[in-house]
Amino acid sequence: MKRTKIVDIFDPALIGSDVSVKGWVRTRRGNKHVQFVALNDGSTIKNIQIVFDMARFTDEQLKPVTTGSAIHVTGKLVESMGKGQTCEVQADTLEVYGTADPEVYPLQKKGHTLEFLREKAHLRPRTNTFGAVLRIRSALAMAIHTFFQERGFFYLHTPLITASDAEGAGAMFQVTTLDLNDLPRTEDGKIDYSSDFFGKHTSLTVSGQLEGELGATALGAIYTFGPTFRAENSNTPRHLAEFWMIEPEVAFFDIKDNMDLAEDFIKYCVKYALDHCRDDIEFLSQMYDENLIARLESVLKDEFVRLSYSDGIKILEESGKKFEFPVYWGADLSSEHERYLVEEHFKRPVILTDYPKEIKAFYMKQNEDGKTVRAMDVLFPQIGEIIGGSEREESYEKLSQRIEDLGIPMKDMWWYLDTRRFGTVPHSGFGLGFERLVLFVTGMTNIRDVIPFPRTPGNAEF
Ligand code: 4AD
Ligand code: MG
């Protein structure tokens, strides 16, 4: 008999038919006459109830059916008398694939804390919470591809190993095959990378943007969607050392077009999740955050506020609020500032533009005032910065001057500067941190809980 996934079993047309179900036991309870098993196979947040009539099964047969064990049951699907479920399976046959010794299986039925589950990241996908989060994460990945593909963007694969620091922030992981106990040296005592695997010093990429710009100035509109790596020692609920980023880049786009794209894009993703992951979102809302659905819906309905950094600073200064980090023109905003603007002042998402050039990356288009650049950060409730982007400096002279002023090694950037030497055009793009989007949509509060196997300072287990 063909297996029915649990997500498909609640179809009223199946009532009365014989079914075959496979999955992991969540709970077993009952008495000597009847035993009830809640079975989950990961296809949905819902469990199917299996009813064992103990006139037809022995205690010995049911003994290995404990929380965490994997079983296969065939039987008749019938309407359920019990509350909380529409149908259940009356078991005819039972096959046990794998047991899970109750003495040692860590996920017993009582609710575990998220902190505890982080230490059991190899098993936590089997919990309701992580099942829901991972299904939503998967749906959001589909939403992202669908959004861009429907609009004629091409999916560009940018390299993960690179010799350039795209953000100029220096927080990169080195990639080397040199013997660290016996490093080759140049005459002046520095490490000789010419004998390294790539013949030069290389790292894991912090962003695919620079190569994305090469794609955009050829294909017109591209997006990347892949892992990025940052060796910043930020132990916060919003930073990972390995995270996924989506970076669209579009030729002939100015910052206004870029803001419109960012707003449409996020709204599309949130709506996609509400339309496709209702059960999972409702579950997370009940468990963790009763305002979750209202917050998701309000993002869809509200137009994002568009505001310059300078005006944002004014609002923060005049708020009379005591912030942990000081506010002044020129300061980099921290998430308490961003969240004040979004959650308390405007009560909806904010796109902040035209930041001081000193706190932004070298590639951003310089404004006429000589002080600011055409940057745009999208700030979200609960999250703070969810997107960072800009219009790009398309002038060869201005860009190479900026690279020189900042002391970025020009020889490494020759290929990037060629986009400005040959057929340069106005263009813009942004990066969305995928896990920050998943955080927002799931209502989870720690970024370690929205990626299957988080990488953070001091932690690369699993
Ligand atoms: O603002 P960022 O650093 O911008 C860039 O990397 C640009 N190259 C993007 C572009 O214009 N194409 O990073 C973009 C987004 C942030 O807004 C944030 O959502 C996320 O990436 N992000 C992180 N997410 C998790 N952990 C970290 N350590 C992150 N750093 C940035
Ligand atoms: Mg940023």
C-alpha cells in the first residue's frame, strides 16, 4: 500500500479507506483496552492519531512504541470522536523501524526551552516549533525565487571563496591549505601566500554584491541567494557567522526604484508565508507571540515610511528617550535606535536613506552634499535592520578616489572598477538577511532558532 503523508491524510474523501502512515511517535497514552499514539512525519504541524485496539495487539508489540521511535502503521481511516482531530487511524498492522530508548532520548513530551533545544540541534527539527520554523523557512526560499523569477531577474551564482572584501569591513574568515605549523615566509618575514592553494590570500565571502554588479551590468537584473560569512565577534540574537543573503542588483535603477523593489519584495514574502504556512504560523503565534499574525498583516497593509538619516537622527534626539548608545549626527544606529523609530515613533517599517558616508561601504553613490551617500536600510519591527542597500557609485573617478581614500588595495579591485570603465550605468541593489526575514515571519526572537545549524562565535557543533 502506498504511504500517505500526514499532511494529505485529513482529506475527507479518504475517510473509510485503508491507509499506510509512517512517522515518529510524539506521544503514547491509554489503558489496557486501547492505546493512542500521536504520530508526526514532518510534513505538517498536525499529528495523526493512531488507535490500537489492545484486543488485537499485545503489550509486547506496543512496548517499543515510545516517544521518538519510528513506526509504520496500516489501518482504516475513520472519523474521530475525540476532540482536537477530525480523523484517526484504526491500526491493523504495526512495524517498528527504529526505537528510541526513553531513558536516553532527549526529547520527551514535556515542553523544552529553546536554549536546551539549541544544544540538541541534531534532534530539534523533530519538535513542533522547529518543524514549523523549518517549513516556513523552506516556503520563504520558494517565495524569494518566485518573486524574482516572475519579474525577469536571473539567479546568479556568485563565488563563496574570494580575494576581495566586498564590504570593506575586514571581518572575513581565511581560506587556506597552508600548513599552519610551518608557514612559508617571504624575505621580509610575511606569510607567502603565493604558494597557497589559490596563489593569493583568500577568504569566505561576506557578500556576493560585487560579482552581482558584474551580472547586473550584463543581464540587466539579477539576484543572488546563498550563504555569506562574517567573522565579526557579535554575540547578539540577530547575528550569525554564517547566514544566507538575497542580493538583487539592477541596472538603470535609482534609489527610489530600489526602495520600491525592497518594499514589494518583503511584502510578497510575508504574504506568501501567510498564504502557504497558515497552520505553522498559527502554531507559533499560540506558543510564543499572540501578536504575530496582526504584525505580519500590518506590514502588508502599511506603506513603509521613507526618511533621511538626518531626519531620523532629529527624531531620536528629540524623543527624550535614554538610549544605551548615544545619538548624534554621524553615529551608526544600533538596533535600539532603529526599533524606536519603527515600533514607537512611526509604528510601521521605515526605510532610512542618505547616511553619512563614513559609516557606509565604499561603493555607495555619493550625494552632492559631499557628506552623505545614497544608502537605504529597511528597518523592521522586532528586528531592526532587515535590508541594507544603496544606489551604487557609477563614476569611475569618484569610485576609485573613494577606494584610494579608504586604503582599499586597488590592485584587487581592477575587475570591479572595469564595470565603471566600460559602459557604466546607474544601478542599485540591496541585501536581505534571510534569517532576519525568517525571524520576523516566525516571531522567534533569537536568530539561532531560525537556521537549522547555527554558526556563532565559539559554536560550530553539528
Ligand atoms: O547591510 P549589509 O552588510 O549589506 C551588504 O552586505 C550589501 N553588500 C548588500 C547589498 O547591497 N547587496 O548586509 C545585508 C543584510 C543586513 O541588512 C542584515 O539583514 C543581514 O544582511 N546581515 C546579517 N544577518 C545575520 N547575521 C549577520 N552577521 C548579518 N550581517 C548582515
Ligand atoms: Mg547593513
